[in-house]
Amino acid sequence: MDMQIYAHRGSSGSFAEHTRAAYLQALADGADGVECDLHLTADGHLVLLHDDAVDRTSDGSGAVADKSLAELRGLDFCGWKGAAIPAAYGTPSEQLLTLDGLLDILAAAGRPVGLAIEFKFGAGFEARLVDATLECLGRRGWHAADSMAGNVDVSFMSFHPDAVNYLAERVPAGRLCQLLEEVNPGEPDVGGAAGAMFMRQSGSEALLDDGVAHLAGPGVDYLRANPGNASRWLAAGRTLRVWTVDTAQELQLCRDAGVAELTTNWPAQLRALMAEL
Ligand code: G3P
Ligand code: CA
């Protein structure tokens, strides 16, 4: 079976990441699923954004958590990318998506589609982001037993072991992904920021070895540097979901490693490359 293709922040090679246009393009590109990052606004809405602040991806500035949904909707999240949005993909003010907005788009796809939700925690793990997400999904008919919301197969990802442990009590292990940075776990704890990363990484890998999460989510550089870990998890029945795979060489590495799912900024191009492998 071909590797499943998830569109990273939507088809973010083509259009500005996390926008309505990027997700509509992902469906048009034939992606099997889409990936997103979530943040809570000051008034408690779940919005699709990667960074804690809006500075990089909009014409505004400041923390997402300090802004209301209405304030965020007043910003331009497309201009920085420089790719004109086709009229069929909505107006500029419709480009910022809430989780509900993305679920509407996926429900209208008319086919099965995966949704990989990533939780990031700039200032440490906070359960309320996960709780708000599960509450939203519950309103949309999501069932914890199979992690489906209608035609949408929902999986949950985080780099943060505390988040993965918290999710493990609420979602099926088969739809739970422990993400891994490109750090060599064999390196000694060198202290400081690098040491902190090493410690986080060690905890993350233990959750995969212990079967807390059944989806192993290494970055492509981690996969290249740590093939033994990937083989061990495959042998233990885990599924490899690798990010972010954008080149033929990276795709070949994934194919050789037995990867089942990958995340890419260019779903249509990866599909074409896959046909040539
Ligand atoms: O799929 C995981 C990947 O999205 C993690 O990296 O920084 O793009 O969220 P990032
Ligand atoms: Ca992400």
C-alpha cells in the first residue's frame, strides 16, 4: 500500500500555511489527510496557527493568546506568502481558520480524510488546549472509541511527553503520535538548552517503547540519524509517521524505512514522486 500523505499546515508550499486556501488545495491535491497546529485565542476560540505570535504569518504583531478571534480575523494571513488566493478559496478575511472551520471543510470533502492535530506548548504543557480541542471534536460527533468524526479520522500529536501522557487517557493509542526532533538520543546530556532537549527526547522515546503512543512521529532528519529506533518501533507494531518530507531523497528514505504515513508541504508533487519510486 502507498504511504499515506498528510498536507503539512495544508498545502503550505502552494498557499500560506494554515489558511482556508491551503486546506482546500490539499484536498484538491489528493492528500489523504491534513496536519494542523492549534492555539487558543483570548476569548477561547481554537485557531489554526503554528507560532505563539502572529508576527511571522500576518501583518499584525503580538501573541495569539492576547487577541480575540475578531481581532485575528482583521489581520491578513496571506500577504506574506505572496501567492494570490483564487476567489473559489474565499476572501482574505475568511483565510484564518478555527478548528470548526477546518472540520467543515473536511466534512464537505465527500471522502475519508485524516486530520492530524498537533499540540504545541510554548510555556509548558497546558491541559486546557487539549480539553478545548476534545470538547470541540465531541460537539462535531467525534467518538473516543474509534477517533472518527464522520468521515474524518482524527489523530493527535505532540512533542511534549506530558501532553502525550494526558492524551493517552482520552484517545486511542493507535491515533496518538509522539513527535520526535532530530536529536541523536545517544548523545550525552550536555546541560542547558541542548540538555533539556535531550531529556525531553528520552521521555518521548520511552512512551513509544512502552506502547503509550502507537504512532511514532520522527522528523526526516531523526529517521536518517536513528534508523535503529525506527526499526525497533516497527517491529513492536508501531506506525511511522514522518515529517516533513518534501524531496525525492527524503521520500526514498521513508520508503526504505517502512514508513506508512508522511507529512509534506507539497502533497501533489509527493504523490507524483511516489509513482516513480
Ligand atoms: O507533523 C509534525 C510537524 O508539523 C512538526 O513540526 O514545527 O512544523 O509543527 P512543525
Ligand atoms: Ca505541526
